[in-house]
Amino acid sequence: MLATPNHVSVRHELLERLFNARRRSDELFSIVRTEALYERPIPERHRIIFYIGHLEAFDANLLRTRISSASPFHPEFDRLFAFGIDPVGGGLPSDQPKDWPAISAVRDYVTRTRRMLDEALERIDLDDAIGEEYPLCTLLNVAVEHRLMHVETLAYMFHRLPLAQKIPQADPPSIQTSPVRPAMIPIPSGNATLGLNRSSGVFGWDNEFEEHSVEVSAFEIDNYKVTNQQYLEFMQAGGYERREWWSEDDWRWRSEKGTTHPAFWVFRDGQWFFRGMFEEVPLPPHWPVYVSHVEASAYARWAGKALPTEEQWHRAAYGSPDERPRLYPWGDEAPTANLGNFDLHRWNPTPVNAFPDGQSAYGVHDLLGNGWEWTSTVFSPFPGFKPFPFYRGYSADFFDGKHFVMKGGSMRTAACMLRPSFRNWFQGHYPYVYAGFRCVNQQEDPRGKK
């Protein structure tokens, strides 16, 4: 089959995205000093060395048999680094640094795997179908976004490393803003169209299908994410000491873990600091607070409000008074650096009112980037869900009633995952994510609906 100009442009775009994703993961690993590559900054997760091999093993196991007749050159590493799901089973992993291969061997595996895949991709037709449904370009999108997801989740991990174990990187100049003025924005009742249509041709993960509409009753929503200053007021009111603002399970978790403040905060010499990626700074009052779902829920109860549902958040972000949904909160313009804190431009948050041009049609700010936003929606399949046959556990393994949908994105979220249908999720007790929240109130709709 001859390559048409369209095939050439699609091939060029996908391969360029793959190479750029590799560059970003390489840059991220380069901030960790060599002596720290066998550290485990978060007790529940693998050692850093695992992820260096995992990104290439995932690509090899996903693509090799579909694009190449070459035999595996290191099947042991293909298996060792295959599974990126964090260790499960109730206990913490017990492996030691000596149990892992030398970094030189892992880096050699990375180099050879990339060379093998690149040589095969030069010869293959990206329209070749996998089974009867999935062309190779779908699998390349999976490889690209899987890597970019890890570029973000690894940042959570590296954030927990001692500062001396990282090579500092510069951030763009801080953004100076006027004082944040919290308010509630009324959102009238109407439809929220969630998910993707399979016939649209737009790439999405299995949990993003199928497209469907939900009628959403009128509500009010915070114009900004909850800030560090607002959350400090909750703490000063006894937020972590008063049982009435926590569910039974959440209070048990708080007590067992001895949690008394957000994981990103440090108290020293009578003052709160924010633990940044490369330095600690006096707690910035107008940055969004990053907390677990259970901490966000406790704050919402204290405030007499609630966390938004997925469909409420979606309507506030993408809805408009003329009922024409937007591609992004600000409209249909592609994401750029003046519209929000996303796409890996910064290591740190910005004030919640730093990007007024990024507000939604209803005047809700900071919806994309600067921190994912917890919803009250338990992660579950949309009607018509079908798992990817080549990655069956991606979503289905987490439809367990313990994970909650997050929407929006953080400063380390790549732009390609800022689409309206993208769904992130984490367990409610996980405190290390760049995730904040805003609250909602139910209200009477001016048209008479509830």
C-alpha cells in the first residue's frame, strides 16, 4: 500500500509524539541523582529503578509481536518490568535494592528496546488492524499516553525524595495576582455530555466510552479551587480533631496514620511550609491545597457543602448558557501557557486566580491544570464500556468501589490528556497526588427545577 500524504502526516505526528514522550520521561529521570535511583520514596510503590525499565517493557510487550517478527532479546526484563500496577495484597513491598538489576543493564535494555521498536515502526503500516477493531495508531496512542501518565505520577514520587537527592530545576517566574475572592457560581440545570463516541475517531481510553448525556440539576460551585489559606482555617477550627466531619472509615484511617495536615505541608519553627519539588517555601496562601479525597470530604462537610459529582464538574467546566458544549472551559482554542498551569511547564502550583483567560463560560476558574480535582463519583464504567482487549486491566481492575474520579489536570499533566472525556482516579486515602478540590451547593433552579 502506497503512503498517501495523509498517512505520512499521521505517521510523522504519532512518531514525533512518541519521541517527545520519551524525551520527557528521560528528562524526568535525570533530576534524580544516580545514588537515589534504588530508593522507594512512597512506601506503597515500586523503587524508582523499576519505572526506568517499565516504560520500555510496556511498549515492547504492547507493540513487538504486532509489528516485528524479531525474538525478544531480554525476555527476563520484559517480565520483570511488565506490570506497572503498584504492589498489592495488603502489605508493603519488601524487596531490597540488591534484588534489582544494575542501572547500566537497565539502561542498555531501554536503548535496545527503543532501537528494535523504531526499526519496526519504520516499516509498518499504521492502519494495520489489531484484531478487527484497533489499528496500530491506537496502540501508539496508548504507548504515548501511558508514558506521559507515568511522567506525572513519577513526579508525585520524586516529590517525596529528600531535596538533596534531586538536581534542582528552574521554574518560570512566579505569577503575582490580586487577592483571591472566593465565591459560589450558580450553574443552571441542563445536560452534561460525558464520554466519547466510538465513531468519532478521537483516541480515548476504554473508560472514556461510551458517550452519554446526564441531566444535571441546578447547583452552585466554588469559583476557585480551595486554597491553602482556606484549608488552614479548617485546620484551625479543629479539622483533624473533630470526629463529626469524617466518615467512620475515614476517621479510622486518619487515626491509624496519625494524619494531622496535608502531605505537602511541613511545620517548622512555628510556621507552615509547602514542600516543593526542589525547595520548601513559606506556605503560599493562594495556591490550591493538595489533599486526599477523605481530607477534601472532611473540609466540605465542615463548610456545609459537598464535593461535586463528575457530571456537575463537567457541566461547570464545559457547559455554556447557550447549551453548546466547549472543547475546553475557555472555548475551542487549543491549550496554551496563558490559559492554565499544565503541560509540564512548571514544577509548582500557581495562585488559583492566575489564569483569568482560562475560565469557563459560567466564570469558574482554574479548571484545567494546577491540580486535579476530586469528585464524589466512584470510578465505575460508563454504559457500553468494553475493556481494551490488549490492556484489559487498565480500568476494570479499579472498578472496586474504592477509587474516585478526578477531573481537570495538574501542572505535570500533558496537554493531550486535557480532553473533556479524560478520567483520572485514585483511592480516597492516597495523599501524594497533585489533587485539590472545590465544593458545591445544590440550589433551586430559577426555571423552577430542583
